[in-house]
Amino acid sequence: MAQKPLRIQRLRLEVVLFSCMVLLSCAAQGQGVTPPHHTDTGFKNVHPYKENGLLDFLKWRWERLWKKTPQPEDHCFSLTANDPDFLRRNSTHTTVTWIGHATVLLQVAGKNILTDPVFSKRASPVKWAGPARLVPPGLPLEDLPRIDAVVISHDHYDALDEGSIVRLHDRPGGDETRFFVPLGLKKWFQDRGVSRVTELDWWDQYEMPPLDIIAVPVQHWSKRGLWGRNEHLWAGWVVLGPDFRFFFSGDSGYCPHFKEIGKRLGPFDLAAIPIGAYAPRWFMKDHHVTPEEALQIHLDIGAKKSIGIHWGTFILTDEPLDEPPQRLRKAVEDQGLPPDSFVVLQHGETVILR
Ligand code: ZN
């Protein structure tokens, strides 16, 4: 009779020890699964990648002084007359509109999605300096239809524009818009009064019926001020509809992520892939693709059709302004692909896909 409490005590001790072991093993597993792109202070690329430092930047700017670089007056890009009434009424057709640079309006399954909205006159932290728009937005912000979702690829000024975000949020119905951002950027939005923000890590998925929105890995970097490099993550975005799959790559160097995206989430009905801001290669290679690499991304992800973005709107780099579409056309031809498989649109042009 006197042994019973002893047995109960032993049992209790075993339960406590077992619980401790489970907790310790969970903690160890938790540490083991820290994603390889996470660091103590932010994020990093996972494939071979050269980070440019201040000296690289100064070397590029120095070299620029001695060579012919694109000038605003060089361009002759026209603005296509858009039909905002059609876009506002449309809930059945799948359409894509190139507004300029990386800003694309996708209409799918009755939802309107905007990528990297930049409607301001400059892609810059200040209004009086920095890269100026060559062509006005192909669709003014006031003329946009209701926007259900905005996806942001990273924190650079030509992708995340404070003026545009605040205007999108403050327009009638704008408080219904959901902003999708890579890890670390939620607070930036909350500080500006935007509360419907979903922050996702690579491969995280959010259900917004009938769509699924997924953040995917790309190779880039982040920095908005003088300090704080790579504190916010960068990402591409996939939008999966009931019968339509869309890929928006944001900014990226060419890397193995694209084949993996194709394998896991492809093939895609439509992709928006950067074709500009690639010169000089020694400086841009790991962060921005050439038109030929953009075509390789199109193939890697299994896109049926792609549109070239991230060109013809701001002067950011050294290639001639009209070179990206020319090189793209030749690359498509050299690959023996149909000419309409990877195209560029005019600013403001809408294509009805279905
Ligand atoms: Zn960037």
C-alpha cells in the first residue's frame, strides 16, 4: 500500500521528463528549419550572388560620366488611349494592362490585381530629384477599377512608391484593397495607416477566393534609405485562378529559382517579366535580367505568354531606351518561338486574354 504514492511520483516524473524532451526536440527542429534565406538581421540570396558595395556604385557612376547614356529626349514611346470604363465594368474577361515600368493591372476571375504600383512623377525618395517618368501612367490612378489586391515585390523606389500606396488606400473603396508584401514590410504600411496588409515569406500562400496568392523566391536585394540593407525580403508573386495562372517576377537576376517555380506552380498562362535596366552587366548582372535571360525565365516557368515590363518608363541604367524590346524580339526569333509568345505592350495598352 505504501508503494502506490511512490509509483505515482515516478509516473509523474516520467511524464515531466517526456514533456521536456518533446519541447527540446521541437525547439531543435524549429532551429533546424530556419529558411536558408533568413539571417539574424534580415534576408539574403541563396544562389551564388555578388553584392555590390559603395565602391562598385561609385565606379559605375564614374564610368557613366565618360560614355553616352540614355537621355529623356531620346525616347519616342507613345501612350495608348485606354478604356477605363470597360475595365471598371469588366468582371468576366481576363485582361492585362501595362500601366508603365513594373505596374500591371491584371483582371482575372472578377478580381483586379495591381503589381508594384508607381504612379508618381519620379521613382525617388524626393519629389525634386531622381529618375523622372518619361511617359505618364498608361492608366491614371483615378481611372483604375476597384482594386482587390496589390502585390509588392520589394522596397526600391521604382517598386514601392509611398505616394501611390497612400492614394490607392485613400481612394473610395481603397480601404477594401489588400496589400501583399514580402516579410518585413508590413510595418512600413501600418505606419502609413494601411492596415489590410498580408506579409508573406517565400512559398507562403494566401487564399482570396477564388484566387490563391503566393510569394515566390527571386534574386534581388532591398534598401530604401542610407542604412538597412536587406532588412525587408524581396519576392515574385503568383496568382492562381480557377483556370488561369499568372506569374509576376518583380526584379531579379537570372537564377535557378525560376525552374523551381515552374516545377512547383507552373505552367503559367501569363507572365510579366522584366526586360530592362540591365547595363552595365558587371554591375547589374546579379540583380536584373537581360531580354535574353527574361526569355529563359519565360521558358523555365513554362509560360504560354509573357509581357516585358521594367523598361521604357524611367531611366535607371545605361542601355539605350529602345534596346530591350529589340533584343527581346530577336531572342524570341532565335529560339524559333511564335512572335506573340513574349511581347511588349505600349503604355496603357490592354490585352483581352479570354
Ligand atoms: Zn530593385
